[in-house]
Amino acid sequence: MDDAPAPPPARPRGSWWRQATRLPVAMMLTSLLAALGIVQLSFQLGNTAYRTVTWSRETKDTRARIALLERDLQILRDAKTALNDPAYLRAMARCQGFVGLKETVVVSPDAPAVPGENCQMAPLPLP
């Protein structure tokens, strides 16, 4: 008499369970973690590329806006400085069509309909 336990029932030969039990569990887990790492790395690289492109575009737009605001600020500074200059005020009045007390206005028949074409007006930025 033999006291050895009975062997477990045999599975059919070539089943997927038998093939899977031949592989070490650690190798399967390592392969699974490597695959997940590759997926995560791919996502992170794509996200980094997207953020780089977006950041570059927004930086370019912001620099253009800063340049525009600096130009507007310079126009306002020039206008503020010139407000107390009598020659500048006289030139601005002439651009708007005003004449001196002792001057005679002579209008050419070929004159343009829009006055002040010879004056360079600096548009002040809108608030």
C-alpha cells in the first residue's frame, strides 16, 4: 500500500493553460510592466511635444503683443512731450486746416477733398 496522494487530473495536451504554466510568472509580469512603460513613455513624449509647440506659439504671440504695446507707449510718450511744444501745436492746427490771423487762404481747383494729406498724423492707441 502506498500512502502517496493521487496525482491531479491531467489536462489535455497542448492546452493554453499548460503552455502558460511553463513560463515563469516573473517574466510575464516583467513583460507586462515593460509594455505599460512603453505606452506611458509614448504618451509622455507626445504630450511634451504638444506642449512645446503650444508654448512656442503662445510665446511668439505674447512677444508680438508686447512689441505692439511698447510702440503704443512710445507714441503716447511722444504725444505727451509734444503737447507743450508751440511749434508742434501750430503744425497740428495747420494739419486740421487752421490758418494764422494775417494769412490768406488760397484753394486750388485741383485740391483733394480730404484735407491734411501732407500731414503725418500719429494715431493714438484706443483705450
